[in-house]
Amino acid sequence: MKLTNRNLLLSLTLFTALQFGFAQETDNVEALVTDRPDATEASSTVGKGVLQFETGGLYESFEENNIKSENYTYNTMLIRYGILDNLEFRLGWDFVEGVTTVNGNKLDNVTSGLSPLLLGLKLDIAEEDGCMPEIALIGHVFPVFSAAEDYRPEYTGVDFRLSLSHTLSENSSLGYNIGAQWGDDSPEAAAIYTLAYGYSFTEKFGMYAEVYGDLPEDSSANHYWDAGLTYLVCNDLQLDAYFGTSFTEGQDILIGAGLSYRIRKKK
């Protein structure tokens, strides 16, 4: 675990240093738009020939009846590549370690490994026009065979959503997703939703606050909230930090941080 954390810090430092070196070259380019750190996916694609990496780490816990479950996710990598001006390919994976504590005693059966691979596409449908929002369609599949044994679900996962956004003012915006998902350890469908408000304090610093959740067909609904800060190092590199919890049972605390960086095609 210590080695993993050290490598993560080294990677963050390296990417930050590299992007600082090229900061002057990106001054005339629009800042990158990311799908992290919130659960609300952006309503735009990265652009043809653009390669964008979004990664980070997070910690979450839940305690009930003196049984505490903790998950440490060391890599939340999402790779986005622009196939066309309005279409991007998406590839992602998480490396997770789970720890269970009973009455204050840590159990030896620590789980670890990759969660199911994310394969997907995002398609721009409409640009923002007055009261009409910017709209994108996103679809993912999560193959069962791609997961480590400890995190292999019973069913192949599938999800799709519409991502929409409105510009409220020069410094604020509203984004929201609606859709559905299937799979994991249950074949039932679940409606999914997100709603996020974003505000820019300066050209570099921004914040967001969000509610999100899912409503399964035959199970109790899950509702969460989170909030965070972003810092634009340069137009091709953004850092973030966030925290949250759930309104319903299922999550006591969520804490995370990460970065997003973009490699643009040469003109």
C-alpha cells in the first residue's frame, strides 16, 4: 500500500511539472472540460484527435452494527479519445482494496483488484442555444471477465445516460444526467440521476456541489451528495479534491482527489 501511494504522488508531481513546462503554449487554447471529480458527466466530447486522462484516488466507508467496511480506490483512470469532433471513445478501470473491521478488529480477508473495465462512447447531440441545453449521449458496458476475482460481478453491467448542461452566468453553470443502468450483482434495472452546480471563483479556482443517486426496480433507492474544489494549473491540466456522503444508508464518508490532463493533436 505504501508503495502504491508513493507511486501515485510521484506521478502527480511528474505530470504537474511537465504541464507547468508547457503552460505558456496552452494560453491561447480553451481549458479542458472533465468528467471528474463529480458523478455528473460533462455534456461535451474532447474533440477529434485529443487524448485526455482523468485519474485519482478515493476513500469511502460504511459502518453498521459494529461492522465497518472501507474501500481504498488507488486508480480511477478514465481515458477519453476523440474519434470525431462529436464522438469520443472511453476506457476506464479502478483498482480497489477493501478492508472489513468487526468490533474494532481488522479482518485478514482483505480484498483487492481491478473492478470491471469500462468501455464506452460519448456522442454530442446538440449545442446550447438559449433555453435549450447542451446535450450528449453516453453509453458504457462493463464486461464481467475484465474484473479481478474479488470484484467480479454476477452480471455484465450496462449503462446509458443523457448529459445536459446550462450556462447560468459567466461564472456558473448547471449540469445534470438522467439514464438507466443494469448489471453488477442484480439483473434489475435502475434509473440514475445527477444534478451538479458549478461556480468559478477565478480563472483558476472553481467549486461544485452535487446530488446523485439510483432508483432500482425492486430495491431501496440510494441518494448521495458531494462537493469539491478544482484548480486549473494550465489549460491542459486540472487538479481536484472533494468529499461527500449519502442521504440514505450506504456511505458514511467519501474523500478523494485527482487530476485530469489533456494531450492535444499537433497542428
